[in-house]
Amino acid sequence: MPRTKTDQELIDADRDLYSGLIRLHVMHHASEEPIFGLGMMEELGRHGYRISPGSLYPLLHGLEKKGYLTSREKRNGKSLRKEYRATPLGRKALKAARSKVLELLRELIEGE
Ligand SMILES: [Zn+2]
């Protein structure tokens, strides 16, 4: 008998569902201006995505490892923070994703 999903399982499923959107969101902002972890968490929160530092930082590192983001340490008062920008490869990937997002959006809206 299939058991009902727990709230935690639903939240985890949401995370899977939205992880690509969150990545695209991060890439979009990183292509416009340098971003840093805490600021990006606030920005994503503004859009209704709750993401912890424990999820966001590995995501940023992953995008950097892929060559989509580049980072450098920047002094902020007494502390150092890591600043990320989109690389030319990251911009190219974002541009390719844009048409896919538009296509999906069209289907989602037509389906209503
Ligand atoms: Zn945004």
C-alpha cells in the first residue's frame, strides 16, 4: 500500500523541482552584476525560494566547477566574502536556457 508522503518528503521534492530554476536565477543575477552568497539568499527569498547556506554554497561551487561562474575574495569591512560573476560560458548557457524557459512558459500558459 502506498504510504502518504511526509511533509519533509514534499519539501525535498520541491527542492528537486525548483533546483534548476534556482540555478537559472543565480546565473541571471550573476550575469548582471557580481553576487555573493548572503545577498543571493535574500534575493531568492524575495522570490519565495527558501534556501539555506548549506544548499546555496554547494550550488554556487557546482556552477563554478562547471565553468559557469568565477569567484574572487572581496574584502567587506573586516571580513572577506566570495563574489561570483558569470563567465562567458555561463552567459552562453544562460542564453540557451532562456529559449527553453520561454518555451516551457508558453506551454504552461497555454495549458491554463
Ligand atoms: Zn531575482
